[in-house]
Amino acid sequence: MTRKTKLLLALAVAVLVFLGGWAGGTLAAPGRTASAEPAPASSPSAVADPGAPECGDGAKALTHRFPAGSSWTMCWSVDPQQGLTLTKVGYTAPGQKTLPVVQEISLSQLEVPYDTGVRTTKDITEHGFGGRNMKTLGSAECAGTRIAAVLPDFGTGAVGGSETREVLCTEEVDAGLGRRSEYTGSPVAQRGRSFEISTLSVVGWYEYLSLYSFGEDGSITPRLGATGDLSPADYSHDAEHGSPVGPGTAEAATSHNHNAVWRIHWGLPGSQSVQEYNADFTGQRGKDAAIVNGTFTPLATETQRLRDDRRWWRVLGGARNPDGHQVSYRIQLDQSDGYTPHSHGDHAGQTGPGSGDAAFGYDVAFTQFKDCERYATQNLSAGCPSSGIPQFVSGEKLDDVVSWVAVSYHHVPRDEDQSPMDVHWQGFSLQPRDAFSQNPLTPPERSTVNGKPAAK
């Protein structure tokens, strides 16, 4: 074989390998556009694709498969108020059936109260993240695949018109080291992958990224990013209410909170339930450390709950994994500055979560599903008797669970916020807990490690 023939053969093999690797996941070129329903990618090691869900109501199907063989399916749409809305979200682990996880998830409110007490914007219910407020994406806003949707043409004088614009960004990203172990003496290390979808909405001087990250391990991480500019209408002479961002100290840009609340209507099969986990010191000590006791407590009826050290919650479905453990998802809160809604009259803000009063403040609330209960405050649903979370929580038994997750970011302006300001993020994660008998991405050589491992 001549050297030229060898080079041509090597080049052909390299092209085939590249194409095969590209087909294993949606690794889109920067700025690439796509149709609203991209065809699912294939992978030799993956199970048969579960197929795109039937969406209806103008929603579009979205399917993504990772090179490791796991995949996500969902429907997406743009609500005029809530913006990006996801429904029928399901996760498929390699070689297993699809697990319905979430029936619907979206932002249900974003309040921005200023520390002076003069103004609170309610960006979801009074302005909306959809329509003309949802912006067309370019290569700077989206390094992945841009997908178009038909949006109402609000704000241009047109009546009943619409526009087709690229507003959804999808991208598979490297999430860093996913898992590693040297147990048994042969190291196993795997990079993590995430499928991210996002939109950009502009309300006033702020610009918001609504982003959902779907992990190849079955996790979901909703996040809200804020960029744009500081409001020129919100400056104060009182340094206790903000900080100067220009020459001298004459006027301070007013500090404020970004109070975001997500609504999650769970889709886990069977009758659903909720548990709260708490762990605390017992006052006793073992040989090397203090003794800590942890317990799961059922939350059988609608309730509002506050975050605390070593406290978290899980929503359980009716099924069990092969180990006999009940399938569930854990709500894991990130950093939050404490949420107090500002739309419930004179009492709002007088007593906050720091004093233990959950009547007008919560980090997570659980309610029984009612279709009209869609907004955490100023509920806009026609004919719904309830206006927000305190009214939604009426003591009903939980078996079709809606979680309301509130994450607050107290923004104290700095010189570097001008202009435009760097994106600051707030959010939380939903993690599978006992949804599988092992990590769904367990490599074959570790498939026997289930339960107490043998001593080295």
C-alpha cells in the first residue's frame, strides 16, 4: 500500500469516527439554527429512542440523547406571562424505560422589591417574559442551536399579529468531571454532560436568561440569570439603601431583591407524596465526632417550608426501584437570601423568614394540583378564587404535587455593574433519589457494586 493510499484511508476513518461521535449527541456548531422539532440523534450504545412526546396546544417537541445513551424528551412553548414553559418532561436511562419526571415547569413570578420600599416590579404577572419581551437570539446569546417559535406581535401597534423568531437556544455542554472512582484498583473517570435550553427576556432595564440544564444523570437545574443595566429611576441619597456606582458618593444605586419562584407540577407515576429530611446534633459524641440523627417526616397536606441547615425535601412517586426503594426526586436549594412575597397587603415584609414566620415567607411550598393556581403572587388565572401561595395552602391532602421553589438574590450594586452588568445567577436543582437501583451511568465494570462493597 502506497503512502498516499494510507493517508487517504486514515482520513476516511477519521471522518467516519467524527461523524459517529457527532451523531451520539447534539454537538451543534456555534450559531447553528434548527427546526422546532430536531430529529433525535442516534448512538450505537443507546437504547431505542423513546420518541418525541405528543405536545398539543402549540407546544413543540424536543428530544436530546447523550453519547452515554441517556436521553431527555419534553415539550416546550412560550407563555405570554411565564415565558419558557416545559411540559411532559421525561428521562430515559440507558437500557431502561422512560421515567416521567415533570408534567410542567415554568417561572411563576419574579418580584423585584427595592430596599427603599418605594417600588416593586412584578415582572411575570405585570410585564411577562413572552411576546415582544422575549428576544431574538444571535450567536453572542447562543453558541448552540437556535430554534424558532411563533410569538404574538405585542408592542408594535399590530393587533392579532405574530412573528416567527429564533428565541430558544439548545446546547450540549461539558459539565466537568461527572464521576470517578479507584475502588477495585482500576480507576474509572467520566466527564459529565448537560443539555441546556434557554431564552432571553427583557423587562425594563433588566435582561433575564431563563435556563434549564438537563443532566445526563437525570438531574434538572433551573436557573435565572440577570444582566442588562441598573434602573436609573432607583437611586437614593441614603447609603443604607444602596451603594454609589459613579464618581463620589452623592447618590447610591438602590439595592433590591430578585425574588424568583418556579412552579413544578410533578409527573412521577402513581400517587405522589412529600417528605422533609432534617438532621441535627444529638448533644452526644462518638469516638471521633458528634452524633447526628436524621429523619424523614411526611408532609401529608399543603404547607410552606423554610430552609435550614441539613434540611431538604423530596417528592415521591408510587413506584419502587429494583432495590425496593421508592422512586423520588430531591429538591436541592442553592444559596438564597430569603424570600418574602411583596403582593399580599400590609403584612408583607413586616416579618420575614429570618424570624421563623412562614405566613408571608417560604423557600418551598407544596400544594395539591389545581390548574388555575399558576402564579405565586397576583394569580392571573380567570375564575380562580386564590391570589397566591398563602391562599393556595389550604390544608388539602397531597397526592398530585405542585412544588413552588423560591430563590432570592439580594443585589447590592457595585461599580462593575455598569455597563452592561455581568450575569448573576440564582436557582436550584432537582436530583433523582432512588429513581434507579444504581447510578444510571454506571460503567459495565462497576455493575456489580450495589450495596455494601467488599472491604479492600
